[in-house]
Amino acid sequence: MSAFVINGGRRLNGNLRVQGSKNSVLPILAATLLINGKCVIHNCPALSDTECTVKILKSLGCKVQRDGTSICVDSTSATGFEIPGSLMREMRSSVVFLGAILGRMGKATISAPGGCEIGLRPIDLHLYAVKRLGVDIEESYGKLVCTVPNGLKGTKITFSFPSVGATENALLACVTAKGNTTIVNCAREPEIIDLCDFLNSCGAKITGAGESIISVEGVKELHGCEHSVICDRIAATTYLVAGAVTGGDVEIHNTVPIHLNSILPLLEESGCDVRVRCKSIRLKAPGRLKRIDKIITQPYPGFPTDAQAPFTTLTSIASGTSVIVENIFESRLKHVPELVRMGAKIRAEGRVAVVEGVERLYGAEVISPDLRGGAALVVAGLCASGTTVVKNTNFIDRGYEDFENNLCMLNADIYRKVKTDGTKEKKKL
Ligand code: UD1
């Protein structure tokens, strides 16, 4: 198990090109299974979750090759319909294969997905969507055995909550179904638009992506295409926050600034000078950050739950008191006790945290509780005085490509201690 060691207090400055989106690449790679041919996906981030997705594709019989940031998937010979339990457990996104396997094979067997423990994370909405399309589901020895006795048929799917994953599963299961499907109260995230753009490039007929109602005219089959995934708005946010808390001056390139429309105003509210130019965002931090009145997480286009943890770090060293309300997941404040170990003054109860900003944080040994919580602790270490050790880097590696080297490029002093038993340390520059 490795850890990040951070010597805090250095002002971040410089330029960084942000990685491709984790939350886009995973469903798009799953979607390649629907295509009886070859797809080339560009701008794929090198993440443990991307590797896990590739393993699932291979386990189903696809041929997959990586060339730099491009992944070529040939699904012609795919025949598998069951995802091995060990791969299901590795990440939450394994569940988006359900719609793709059903669309391609007409049957699927899955078990409960894993992923970060940030709440109950049920899959009832995913199952509701595929059932509406004609899927029968039986539970057998902990597995969900899904069959489609009369073929997938277009229908109306109305979600009680705009779940990102369930919307993706509904789309994957219905693009090649017979007839038309309408998905009501669907998720509107940019990653949903990216998935629909990919599917439409393969011959799907989807309209309304990015809105609350998506219409799909089922097509007989899809063909291969080349597609480049959008940039990662959460990674971009994390680097901007890292610049903000260290009093820095950073410019993030290769972004889609409108995807950060709910985030940039809050960075400005904290006193940062934020300038958008084409695909770049430059942030210059003030001497002392100001409080942010309220941070309330909501489905897109609201403030993203994935950015809540880095903003908890930001508000913990701002002047004044900020309030954070986590509306999406039940247990997504697990970074709070770790920040308190570093000197933050935060009172958290249920989904609400009241953050009373302190002058500074102090280096400590902390444990990454989940992906974004772990990134928030690294960001805290960057502005803390002294040395911070963030354990459980495996969570962070799920979502941040080359995290420590990117931060080093921005002048941070951070390295990965490869083994925490002290046998070997590796300082990366
Ligand atoms: C995706 C993102 C994740 C982000 C989240 C919310 C990926 C790989 N992950 O996760 O980074 O934090 O969207 O923006 O894209 N829910 C149910 N039943 C279901 C499905 C979801 O009750 O069947 C609930 C969840 O428990 C949660 C809420 O709906 O409380 C949102 O979940 P959802 O939008 O599905 O998130 P994910 O797709 O898991």
C-alpha cells in the first residue's frame, strides 16, 4: 500500500493540461461492446478504473489495445455475458456494462458492484430502467441473472432521481432496442452528452442529451468510430483548488470551461481571480481566501458532489465560516475527521458541515477515505505547514492520472512512498 508524502507550504504556479474524463471514458468503453466492429477512443486517462474497464471488456471476449492515450476496442469476437465477481467488486462503474451486455448479447449476469463507500449506492434505478425495456431479472446465489425473453423494446422510462449511471444504462440498453424510448428526468451531466455523442457517431439516433428528456429511436445495429473523450472537469477543479489554497497562480489547459459553470463563481467568491480563455482557465489566488457562504451539491448543472471534498479543504483555511450541504450521497463527508486531524475546525452532522476557517493547517498522517476525499487531503497537505502523509493512494489512483507528477510540475513538493512498511521509498520528480 503506498502513500503520498507532501511537504506543504509551496505556492503552486505554472500550466497543466488536464486529463480525459474518468466518468466519460468508463461508460464509453463499456458502450464499445455494443458495436460489432472496431472503435478507437482517444484522450483516455491512465487510471486504475480505466484498466479495470479494459479487463472487463477482455473478459467478455473483446480485443483491446492501448497506444498512449488511445484505446482500440474490437468487439467483433465478444460472446461473454457475465462479468466476473472480482471485477464487479473493483469499481462501481462495472454496473454500466449491464445495458451494453444486454444490448449486444440479449442476456447478462452481474453481481453487486463495488466502488467508493460514500453511501448506500443501490442499483434499483438501473434495474428499473432495463426492466422497463423488457428484461426479466432473477436473483440467484448473489448474482442477478438478466434475460430478455421477447427482445429489448422501446418504452418510456421515468426516473425518480436523475441518476448518472442509471441514465447511461438505460441509453446503452435502448439504442439498439426495437422502437422508440423516452427517458424522463434523466441525468444532464456533460459525460452523458459525451456518451450520446459517441453513440450517435456509431449510428445511434439520440436527441435531447444534456436536457431532462432524452429521446432514442432504436436502430438495428451500430458501427465503429473514432471518438475523443471530453476533459475531466473534476480533475480540473482539483488542480484549481490546489492553486487557490497555496496562494498560487495556475493555468489549466484542455478544459471545457462551461462544464465548470457552477464551480468558477465559488472560486471567485473565495477571492480568486479567475480568467477563462478558450479552453484554458487561469486562477490567481489572493493572500487569504474568503469564506464561501453555501456549497450545496446537486445534480448537474448544480455544484457537483465530486468537487465537495476539495472545496471543504478550501473553506477550512478561508477567513470566516462556510456551510456545506451534501445532497447526493449519504456518507460523503468522511474526509472531515481527517482534515480535523490537520487542524481544521469543522463540525459535521449527517449531510451538513459547518467549516470555520483557520489560519493554517498542520501536516499529519491521514487516511484517504475515498477518491475525492483522498484528493482533498492531498490538497490540504499542499497548503499545510510541515509534512503530511496521505495513505491509501489506491483510491486517488482511480481518478487522477499521474497526480503527484502533475502537482510537482506546478511546483509542489510531493512524492509517492511506494511501500508504507518502510522497505522502499521512491521520490518522483
Ligand atoms: C456518478 C459518477 C460519480 C458522481 C455521481 C453523482 C461515474 C463513474 N461516477 O456516479 O463520480 O459522484 O455520478 O454525480 O460517472 N441512486 C439510487 N439508485 C440507483 C442509482 C443511484 O438510489 O439505482 C442514488 C445514489 O445512491 C446516489 C444518487 O442516486 O445517492 C446519485 O447516484 P448516481 O447519479 O447514480 O451516481 P453514479 O452513477 O454512481
